[in-house]
Amino acid sequence: MASKPIQALIEQLQIHQSLPQEYVQPQKIQIQAAAGGAQIPVLDLSEFTSSAAAGGKEEFLRELDQACREWGAFQVINHGVPKDILQGMRNAAKHFYDVPVEEKMKYFVTVFDGRPMRYSTSFDSSRDVILEWKDVLRIPAEASALEADSVWPAKEHLPRDAVNSYGGRINDFVSVLLEAMTESLELPAGYLNEELAGRERILAMNFYPPCPDPNQAIGLGAHSDATALTVIVQNQVNGLQLFHKDHQWVTVKMLPEALLVNLGDQLQIISNGRYHSVEHRAVVNKEKLRISVATLIGPAKSSSIAPAPQLVDKTHPALYKPVVFKDYLLNYIKLGLNTRGALQTITTAKTEAQN
Ligand SMILES: O=C(O)CCC(=O)C(=O)O
């Protein structure tokens, strides 16, 4: 059980220079990604949004479909979110990190109780036996001036305009992307945007400080996201790894102005397993602070999620039972960071027969 952020540990570590035992991962976790050149797909969204694009919409949809089936993740360029808004978000996250940790302790929580603002460490520091080398601030992705006082840190700790501008533009981007996915799945126009109407949008600012022994620690343990999709920007430091069945763990080499998209469990369910939620983790390093900002996008908590009827037939039986997103989330949190654990609880006998 961790009673303070890693940032608060660091001064002590400068004296001891060794990794506290509670952060040492078991030997069986292979921290290093396989060497080699595998790289996740890069998609140019302007091929979907602009009628003048050279590659053409069909080609974009084909690449999107392949990326969602094979990787469950991709980078997007020409996504429509201006560079200054991306940089504003990175700066806002760094601004929060630079606030003295004593001042931030008033936001720090160790319980995972669904409150809208959570500044914490590890995944669930009240239960994790081995801790992740990560502090995180989780807040709603957008907030009105009135709401912000209760669900965001104080203005002087987090620049609100920058976060709101980013949250709004990412939401627009997600609407376009969901429409493209709807087309690539050959679902009726608007299908995924309707499934995700009134969507949950959480912004997680992840802080991975330099670690005295990165080969023994992990920043974020392997998992797939409970949500529908996650959009990530980061500072210039890589560390996110994705699992691919042929290449094993692949370190994402993030293009500076790209958005990274990870598919989550809800898209795997809605697409009846045609698209898959990607298992991912974050590794740490000895020299540099890594900051990633993840926008986690899920259905409204009360939405019932099930495979799209258009994707279910005799040869493609429903692989998942319908589930209310709120119940799925509660189960996911109860199981802890556990790859596929929550998905397994809603798989049908057909899924088991296929595996
Ligand atoms: O740090 C990263 O790049 C991954 C973040 C992430 O997957 C998450 O916050 O859920």
C-alpha cells in the first residue's frame, strides 16, 4: 500500500539510489520489448475527411480495418487537432507535475472509489502488492467553469483553458474516427457514435519519473482498456509498448504530432470480436520523466453494450453477452489490472468454443 506519490519518494531515492522492494517486479515480467523494427500502422485521417486526398477514402478504410483487426492500435496524422492545442495539453500536464508535491497532497487518494478527480499512484495502490512506477491525475476531460472547481485541481495547479480546448478537439476527432470505423465495419451511418452517445471521457495524465532500476520496475502493467478507445499524446519520451501476436512486445515510436489510438474492450464487444482491444503497458527509464496524456472514451455508464446485430449471424455467433457499461467497469476495477479478465466474464460459450 502506497501512502504517497512517487514524486515524494524521489528525494529519498537520490540518497539510496536503489529501487524500493515494493516496486520490484517478478522475474517473469520481461520488461524489454523484443528488438526489431515492427511498427504500428500510421493512418492519415485527411484521406477520410478530404475529398481531394490522393490515397482516397477506400484505401483509408481498408488500412483502418486492418489496423483494428491486427493491432488494435494505430497512430493518426493529419487528425485535425492543431499543434498548439497538443502542446498546450503537454504543457498543462507538466505544469501540474511541477507543482510541489506537498501542495498536491491535498488531491492524493489511495482508494479507488469512482470519484471524478483522482491523483494517485500505481493502479490501485490500496491493493497492489507490487506497485507501478507511476503517478497519475485522472479528471473529466472537459469541465465548465462551474464544475471545474469541484472536479479539477485549482486553477493555479492546472491551466484549465488548455485542458478544455484539448478535451473538446479530441472529442471532435473521436466522432470522426468512430464514423470511419462505422463505415469500415459496414454498420449503418452513425452507429458507433450513437452507441457512444453521452460518452464518458476521462483524461489521465500519467507521470513516470526517472527510475533507479528500470529493468526491474514497470510504469503501467499489461492490460487492455475497459473503455471503447483511448487517445494518447506524450512528451518526447517513448515507453508505451503494445502486444502483437507475431512481434510480441513492441515499443511505440511516437511520431511527434501524431495521436495514438488504442482500442478498448467495448469496441471488441460491439464489433463482435472483429476488432480487438490491445494489450499494452508502459516501461520506464533511468534518465527522463515521461508524461503521457490518455483520453479514455467509453459509452455512457448506463448504456447496455452488445455485439452489433449486423455483425452477428450463423457463421459469426455473438461472442459476448450484453453488459451495462457501469457493471463492466465495476467488475474490471474489482479484478484489478488483469488482461482480458473482465472480457472473459461476459464471453459466451461460442467464444470459448472458438478459442
Ligand atoms: O503511458 C502510456 O502511454 C499509456 C497510458 C495508458 O494506457 C492509460 O493511461 O491507460
